[in-house]
Amino acid sequence: HGEGDEAILDRNWLGLVKAEITNLLKLGFLLGPRPADELISSEKADIFGKLLDALNSLKPVNTRLRASEVASPNPSNHEPASPWCFEDGATCTASSARTAPVVGGQPPIDIGPSSSILDFFDDSLLEDDVLADIRENLLAGRLVVIRDAFKPEFAEHVHSVLTGDDMQWIHKKRSKDTDLQRHNIVHHTIDSQKIVDIFNSTKTRELVTRVSGRSCMGHDAEFRVSDFKPGDHISHHTDFHNKNADLRSTNLVWNLSKDWQKEWGGAFYWAAANRPEVGYHFPTFNTVFIFIPNELSTHLVTPIADIAKGRRLTVNVKYSAEDLGPYSIERPIEDLYGRKEDHILLTKDEATWITRTMNPHNAEPEERCQKLWDLKDSVAKNYMNPEHDAVYIVEDGENDGGDDDDGEDEVIVTKDTSILDVLDPSLLADDELMGEIRDNLRAGKLVVVKQAFKRKFAERVWEMLDNQVSGTAAELRNAMGVIDHPETSAFFEELSGRRCRAKRAQWAWFRRGHYSDPHNDFGSRGHTHKNGLGNRKQDTRTLGFIWWLAKDWSPGKERWGGRFVWYPSKVTPAMFNKPGFNELFLFLPTASSVHSVEHVEQWSKSKLLSIISWFHAGVGEYPVANINQLEDLARAEDWNKLSYEQAKFIADEMNPALFTADVSRQSLLIEMKEKVTKQYLYPSDDSAFYIDWELEEP
């Protein structure tokens, strides 16, 4: 409409013209060999192609013909574009800068108003027995992992749409009010909106209801597409306590990342796993995660490494149940949710009503009244506030960090000073308390001792680490050298029940942006820090020692990150241990001693300082020397005494016949080998259920 600079572009008209030209080109391609007079000539195809290029360059339209308009098996973003060729192989455009509108002769994806994931799920997933398996595992609180979940042509189509040039993204940065950092789509295109409609259709929500065993027929599903770039991540959360989560029912995460490398980070980590290697789920194309949000569904996305080159692309859909409020005991809720394993059928909204508002006194007869009281108590204890007993905390004792003139003598540290000279005397004098520390440590718990060391010693070490005093290099070496002292080793050997050869302590400063991913410090499997991977030294580790010297860290409701996360606690609030000043963390490295340090936020203000050391068994030092000691270990089944290397020796190298000729004693040792392998080195883990048509379930 108009000429030259005065031309006015009509979006609808321009889109119509482009669509018609595209259809003509596709028609010529799809018809195949035809009489010459029925085909678009090569000259006309070239003209159409040039016209389409010209239309694409005009403003405000910014949509380019791309593979998203057709089914495209395994396209590569790195392959050069091919000229448009028709099926006779002779009719091609002169341009080689455009992507073929149809790849491999596949017809366009048929998406209509009534389309649902039923049309695009892999057909084998829709079999009754498979759906029943998925439902059973979801209701058991497990993460369900489905590889190659959707038909390949649909997965490729969605990937192409979401990576198109016309998609607009916004970088959502971490702030004091959010625990995530990622890129989200600003506005959906016509094609991407069709994908939203598929996941939000009535048929889709009916299928997800059938799959999960929980209603997903509430208001429109929350749909989000995320693209993670270097530095992006999501902190620990459950999706059970988020805003608008009161009616949250079932979550679906569809990964569309191609050729992703593990060293790039970006793993979906399922915190309920007993071992880190089971908890990590690195991005793989066309893999779906499904889970029911609850108090134990803690998960996170580990930070994307700076070296990452690919796109970590995910589709996230959160389904909600319909609102059944106002709730009433007129419903047979004791039959619906009475069993502990049925509590997971409850939305947070109804569970909150049961625990806080429901009044069983109004129920009749008396037998039903009691059932409702039992339900109220069980939902509170087992569902809303599940018990956790993986951390033992020793609160402040007599050494409460009071005034300077409290009578405590100055601590003079020399090369002969051991940890017994600098620990809080009231701690060492309490035999009962030391016994509790020993028992909980040997039971595999994290032991947190507040105000662990003499206050003046802690203050002096903090001053030196904080660079507030100069010329103290020798004094600082002596202070950290207390870890190396033979009496220190003997003290921790008695406490842990393990051989503890000291290694020189190191001081650490977790600066802004620093973190460590979930790991267990058990064996040489390696884990991701901000600056690298684990190493073979983990094989002999017997005791973890972290002395926090963080002053005024994350005061009040401030959220500075840097918390020590202990995954055996399972329940999210109990996992987090905020570092404080003069707090000692002790734990035994085992397969299940999974822990990490949260990402330290950019707005943190003070220094997160610590002294870290590892005690070792020593290479080649095994826990037994003769058959009697082996038998004692086998009968006691106290595997926590073993370092990784020691356990591997028993499981893989120990030959019972070399220790005894007695058949019954050999049988005992053979049984021990099996138990050390299955119970200690590789404890069973059923936190996730895998559907994989090629790989066996791990």
C-alpha cells in the first residue's frame, strides 16, 4: 500500500503472501515427478525464492521460513543450508542460503485445534501396563524419567520452533526474591502457541491425570520454555511451596538439548537420590521428567559452566487440580487419604486444610471421628512435615561468644599444639555429649558443633584470614597445623572409628559466584566445583572437617546463599545449614554423604571463610590384618569404618581362601563381600524410575 519510503506494510497481507509462496514451493516438492506443465519451473521457483527473501527482509515481519514448518529428522544447527530441490533432483533454486522447507520428504506436522500429546507421544508409552507403571512410581514419590518420550518428528519440530530467529527471550536474573537464573520466552509466536495449546488441551490434561493418579483438570497449566546460558541455574526447590502451588498436581519437564556435554553442567539433580551418580540427570534430547510436587521432591539445576557451547533448552509444564473448596468432612477423606502412601494424592491446599482447619469433633460415629483425628495427625507428620534425622547439632555451650573479659586465657599456638588445646574445654569435659557426637558421627550423620573452639583462638584465626593483621604467616601456619598433630589424629580416630591420618588443612574463601555441586567425597567419581573436578585422593578419605569462620553471614532474612546442603536430610528446610562463626562440621565420607555448597550471591556483603581438612586412611592401609578381625567386621556389619579404598579391597580383591581353609568361615567372608558391595559401596536407590527403550534401568 503506497510507494517507496511511504509504503505501509500490512502484517496480515504480508503474512498471507509469504504463506502462499511457501505453499507453492512445498506443493512442487511434495507432488514428486509430474508432467512438466504441472510443475513449477526452476525459473519461477527461483523468482519465488528471491521474492520470499525480499519479503523476509521487510519490517516489521521477522519470520523466516525454517525447518520448524515441517517434520525434520535430526537437523543440525551446524550443517550448511542446502538449495531447494524438488524430487526429480533437477529443479533447484540458485540460492544456497536458505533451508529447505521440507527435509527428507517428510510432510508437515499436523497440528490442529484438537491436537494433544496423545497424538505425539511414543505409541509404546500409551500401553496400559506402561501407564500403570508410571502411575505407581509417581505415587510412590519417585521421579519418572522417559527417554525418547515423543515421536522424533514432533521433538524435532518443537526444537526447531523454539530455536527460531523469531523467538524473543528475556534473561531472568537471580535476585533477593528468586532462586533462579535463566532465559525465558517473552512472547509466543503462532507456532509456539500451538505447542502451548497441545500441552494445555483437555485431552492432554486427561492423560496426565490418568498417568499421575492426581487430577490435572484445574485452571490452565503453567507453561514455560527456558534456555540456560553460562552461569544460569536454579537453586533447590520442591514446587510444593511456590506461589500459586496450592493446587499444584503434576510437573512435566521436557528436555530438548542437543549434543550436551556433562562437563558443561546444567544437570537436573533429584535430591532424593542416595548417591550423587543416581541424582544427576544431564540434558539429553527428547527426555521427559515427570514428578508429583511434595515436601520430598527437592530438585535443582546445576550452574551452566562458562565453557558450555550448546543450548540447554527445556519445556516446563505444571498442571493443577481443580479447586474442590470449600473442603468438608462430608467427603470420605479418611478413605481417600487414610493410608500413609495415599497422602501424596493430596494437594497442598487440601492437606493444609486437614492439618490446620478440619475439626473431627463434628464427625459421627465415634469410630469415624477417630479415623479423622488419625488422618490429621498422619498428614501433618508424614506429608506436610516429614521427619528427618540426618543432622546432629550441638548448640552453644558455656563458650557462648560473650565479652572479651570472660576470663579465657589467650591461646599461644606452637608447632606442638593439637586440637585438644584449642577446642572448647566444656565440650571435651562432657563425656556424655562426646559419646553422642561419636554415636551420631558413626551413624553417618552430619555433626554440627557450634562455638566449637575457644573463642579467642577463633577470633585470632579469623583476623589472620581476613587480612586484618600482617606479618602472621608463621602464626597462621601453626594455627592450621593443629590438624596435623598426632594427638589430633588419635582424637578423631576414637571419635569416628576410622583410621585418621591428618592432611594439612587449607583455608577457603567462597567468593561471590562460587559454589560446589552435589558430591559425596567418596571414591574418585569426581564432582563439579566452580573450578574443576574431583580426584583420586578421595579414595582414602575417612573424615570430613569444615570449620566455618563466617561473621554476620546472611543476617536476618537476607539470602546470600553459601549454605552447606546435606542431602541425606531429604526435607528441603532441614538440608540447609547456614554457616556461622566458629562452627565445626564433621561427617564420614560414604556413598550417601551427598553435600554441596550453595551458589554465593552477588549481593553478599561479608566473607564466607572456612578451614577445610580431610583425614585419610592412607593408601594400602586396610582395616583388617587377620581372619579374626575380618570375622568381627563381618558380624558387626559396621561398614562405616571403611574408607572407599578399604571397601573396594574387600569387595573386589579380598580372597577368602587366602585367609582361611574353613568352609563356613569362607562363606561368612563371601557374604561380607556381597554386603559391602550392595549396602555400602553401591546402596540401592529407587528414587527414580526409568523408561528407556535402549538402555537398561541403572
